[in-house]
Amino acid sequence: MDGPDLGEAPDCVHALFQQRVDGDEALLRLAGLRFAQMGTAAEAYADTPDQLEHVLRFVPPHPRLPVVHLNRGVNVLHGRDRALVLEFADRFAGRIAGLVVHDKREMGAQTDRLLAGMRELNTHLCQQPDGPLVFLEYAAGLDRGWFIEVAERLRDAERVSCCIDVGHIGLRQVTARFADSHRGLELKKLGPADHRLPDLVADVQDAVATALPHVLDVTRSLGRLGKHVHFHLHDGHPLVPGLRDHFSFLTRLPIPFSYQGRQSLNMMYGPGGLASILSTAIDACSPQRVSFTVEVHQVEGRLPLSDAAWLFAHWQDTTNAERMNYWLSVLSENTMLMAQSIPRVRRG
């Protein structure tokens, strides 16, 4: 007798769908082509409903509806911003799966007000059966215990849930761990070229290694609530100047000296860490209650357009088109990495 059908990996992977560089609509058409080739669902950024309407024109059909990341300035403590969230939810009911909003530092001291606002959203969302979920993203660096408490207290609010951003959570943990053993020295003020780094690099990397178990703990805590959890996935490192995360999982951090036989450092997760996050999330949340977005921003390079050159026949200089094509290729590499890592779902 044949064994049970293991089926395919759960169809829960999204990637950023946006115009990353200056140019015309041909760039969004390129994104549409590459997403159709990847077979990956979209997560779009939008400040206004009209802006989202425009972007969705270019998103190819997919079994999973798009997720939408609203402007980072949206603050659900305020009635006007909750009204904007509901405007998106009402207008795009049946066309999008979720709306992501950031938490804010001031929410830590106004938890009851936040809960009231999220419950207000939930009441309205429950009246629209094909409307999107609203995900509160961990973004402001508050204590993870607070974030988990908010999720637990909203357990019975079925249309609102949480988004785990592994970069934000990991960097907060790494910085705190390093500070425990180096009082008065701020990790964010170091950099790859800092003359102190060779003496500190072992301690830095020990702290970096604590990011993954921390993220897995948060994942298990939220998974126990039995609600849909969304993830923003990208790598990072506290020594990166400027924006310290939103990197590919296939990236290493260059350094001007050798450490453990290489002139580069492990990032917080890498391919192995990504695999652990995926398997833990699916085990904790179930394949039907989890979704992932490859949220890689920090990419620079050029890739010939090849099969997509016809989209830019009216362009004299295709530099930005090739830059966009390269960014999309990095998204594709990361989605393929995820497809290899996500456990196949047993059926029957």
C-alpha cells in the first residue's frame, strides 16, 4: 500500500512587491512577471487606498491574497488612524488577506488604550467576513513580554493578531545581551572598521547567536494562542552601519580582519536559522495559521533583463531596470531557500 500523500510545502510565502527605484510602470510590470515566475504571493506597501489600488493592478493571481504593509506612521492608538485602517479593510475586502501596522514606543505605557483600539478594529472587521486580518507588528523595540501580553489579552479578538519581525526582535535581544557584559559600551556605536572590534568580536558574535532562540521563544508563545501569525523575514547584524537589518539570508558581514578563518561574520540567522524559524512557526501555529514575507530591502546590484527586455524597449538607459531586476532575483533566491526549508505537509 502506498504511504500517505505528503503534498507540497504550504503555500504561505510572500515577498515584497513594490517599485524599488525611479522609473515608470514598466518596473511594476517587471515585478509582476518575476512574481508569476516565482509563484510567490505579494506583500505591498501603501500609504493610501488609491496607491494600493494602483499597485494591485500589477500583482499576478495567486492562491494567497496579498498582504499590505501600511505606512509606518499609522498609529492605532489614534481614532483617525484606525479609521484609515478600516477604510483599507472595507475597500479591499476579498482582495487582500491582511493589513500590517507597527507598534509604537508610547504603546508600552498605554496598553489598555491599545487593547481598546484593537478591539474596536476587531468589532468592525468581524462584520466583513471576507475582510482582511490586521496584524500588529513588533517594531518599536519594546520588551517582548509586553508584546506577548498584548497578544494574549487579544486572544479572543479573532480578526486582529500579530506580526513577528525577526529583525526587530533579534536586534533588540542582541543589543541587550551585549550590554549585559559590556556596561557603558553601546553595540550600535561599533562598526566593522572600529579599532576595538578585534578584541570584542567574540562577545559580539556570542550575543548575535542569542537572536535565534529568542525569536523561536516568541514564536512558540504566540503560536499557543491558536491565531494566524504573520512573519517578516530578513537577516541583519548589529554592526551594520545605518539600517542594521532587511538583508538576504545569504549575506555575510565583511570585516577587515580574520575571525574564525574568515574575513566576514555570521549574520543573526543565515540559512540554518531561517529553516529553524520556518519549522518552529509551522509547528507552533499550523500551516493554515501562518504566513511569511521575505522583507529584504538592502540589495544593490544589476542583472541583465534578458527575457524581460521587451518591457523596457522605450527606455534609453536601463540601469534602474537592471537594479530592480537584481533585487527581484534576490527575493527569488530567498523564496527558493524557504521552499526548501518549509516542511512538507502530510495529507490523508
